[in-house]
Amino acid sequence: MRSFANVIHTIKFIKAISISNIDTSHIILSLYVDDMNIIGDDIDDISVLKTKLVRQFEMKDLSYLQYFMGIEVTRSLRGYLISQLKILQIFLSWLDLLTIRL
């Protein structure tokens, strides 16, 4: 199997946070540890990219993004809402501060 960096380069992405401009569409591919997120404005181009990646790597499509690096992502008809409330609650519980009244 080839490295991730080599594969994304052959399908015209740059390294780090990978960005590709395919005709008039834009795709951003981010990889953090074992979580890959693909964000773009053309669902067909995203499907083509996912097909190319599946040929090279063992992957699962977990559908729409729900959490990434402690950030909760909620999808609605009006757009996306991002929140760090869950990670803040975890952090406060570690510090035993959830039940303190100010």
C-alpha cells in the first residue's frame, strides 16, 4: 500500500490540509490521526474522491460529521452549528468543577 501523502498528491491535492480545485468545485480534505473529513461544494466530486481513496486504503464512510477534535457539529436545513460544549463539560468534570455554584 502507498502512503496517504503519495495518494493524495497523485489525485492533485497538496499536503497538510489538502485542498483541491476541480473545475469550479472546491474540496478540503483533513486528516487527524485516524479521522478523515472531506468538505466540499460538489457532492459528485466528493464521491469521485472517496472512490479513489477507497481503492488505496481501508476506509469506512461514517456519513455526516458529528464530532471532530472535541467540536460537535450539528447539521440542519439552515446550515451547520458547531459547539465545544461537550469538550468543555468533559474538561470541567476532570477538574471536578461541574457541581460548583458561583
